[in-house]
Amino acid sequence: MTDLLRRTLTDRDFIDAHRQRPQDFTRQRALPFATVVTWLLLNFQSSMRQALQRLLDDLSGGRQSAVTKGALTQARAKLKPSALIALNASIVRHAEQGGRLARWMGHRLLAVDGSSLRLQAFAELAKAFGGLRHERGLRPLARVSFAFDVLNRMVVSAALAPWKQGERALFAQQLDAMGAGDMMLFDRGYPALWLFALVRSRGAHSCARIDAGLWSRAFDLLVNDTRELCYVAHLTERARRVCGEFGVECASLRLRIVRVRLATGEQEYLVTSLCDAERYPLHLFGDLYARRWAVEEGYKQLKCRLTAENFSGKSALAVEQDFHARVLLMNLTNLFVL
């Protein structure tokens, strides 16, 4: 893993792709590209820091101990957050190419969920991200989204956006991280035919919890006391238009609605694109959907153990860098340390 990170962080093409200006990181200085990135990864207080210290010291040659605040402020301004996003994608690919990751019925299980990050009350952050108004003014907040591999505790994709950005629209920006055969698990805030169509366009599948009172086909299950049904759902003109914005043409989808009983006795309604009842019998879905809750633990790790809301700068750039650095740390810790 150290070799992979070192090769990436010293690769000229990688540096050129993720610096702010052509003249940045062109000469040997006390704070080269790799040192700035590793400083961002180590700039937090947590037990995880000790676990990762040796690996990151190897990458930076121990230089981060001599970094001054003023020098870092200047150096980090040269770094695009995309460097950390691309590094995380490399870590994910490396883990998957190892061939030891768990799968469900041959599918990679990705739970999708959104959350919020509280930001410090600085004018630049309020302007960049927005937030919620209260009696003392505006409380800056950011919207975040995870596509979380629940079986392997790995963040496959993370997105950060202004607070006003909806969860569905934010997930749509993460579609390029999805692949053929992926199984997406969604909570009740996500189900929409256009979203399911976008997922299927990537060769992936969906399973989402729905409100029976809002989905007529689910209500049919309740009224007729049946446990599952398959049907063809026709997209509205608006849904087709949304798909078209992503270059996807879709007029209809084949879907399956199932009703499962939880251990509490409560009934849960799920809609899925897994319509093969022989390969995916009804009894699998209760356990399948329950696995979605692992993404909640992922957010807990991000916010509590990795102190994601304790940002190291006052700018929107610093917030983006810190957020994606913490996501990368989660994967390094969960995949290669624990």
C-alpha cells in the first residue's frame, strides 16, 4: 500500500492533474506535493492517527513534523481536493483487485445515504455552502453523500455539496463510481423511477425501502395480502427528462415489490430491480436490506473517531480537502490497518 501511494503522489501526471495552476509544485521545496497530502491526512487527533503514523511518515519522509501553519496555508492552496478523491479511488481499486472482498450473491453491496456536516461560522463557508437560519443568523452546513460498501467497510464514493443540494441529486453525481453488478441499497428518501433508471443504465441494481401509502403497487400488496409482485413501471415525462439530462433514455422499468416482516413484527416494503424470484427468493430481502445500516456506522466513524467536523481551515477549499482526507483515512484504516 505504501508503494502504491508513493508512486501515485510522486507521479508527474497525477500532480499536474490535481494542482491548481501549472506553476504549482514545479520546484523542489520544503513542502512538495506528497508532503502536503500526507499532512492533510495526519492533521487530526484520533487513535487512528497512531495506527497510520508509520505509513504516512514513510510517504513524507518525516517532513510533516516541520510544517509551519503559514507554509501549509500557502501550500494547500495549490492542491485541488480532486487529488484526495482520486487517491481514494486508487485505494478502492487496489482493494478490489486483491480479490478478497466479500460479496452478496456475487454483488458488491453499496448502501447510499446522505448526512450533514456542521461548519464553523465563517462568512466564506456560509456563502459557499449555505445552511439553516436560526435566531442568531445562518448556521453553515454542508450536505454529504456516501456510497458505502457495507460488507467491506469501504467508502467507494463520497460527495460534498452545499446544504440546499438534495440527496437524490447528490447521489446522481456519484453514478460514475457504480459498476455492472453493483447492488444499491437506498432508504425511504431516495426512491424515484428516474433514479432507478440511472442505476440500471450502469448495469447495477437497486433495493429501496418505500412507503406503501405512497406507492400504489405496494398498497396493492397490503390490500390483497400478498407478499410480492413484479410489474412494469412507466416513467413520466418529467422522469424521462431527468434521465435525458444524464444521457440515459428509458421509458419503462421492470420492478419487483416485496413485503418482509421484521423481528419487531413491523412490515417493511421494498422495491427492487432483482425480479428473478428463483435466484433471489423473497426470504433474502429482509437480511439484505438490514445490511444498509452499516453506512450509519460509517458516518459515526467519520464524525466521531475521525473528527470530520473539526476543520483545519476557514475556506471552502480547506473544508473540501479535510472532508476527502478523512474519507481516505477511513479506507486506509478499515482496509489495511484494522
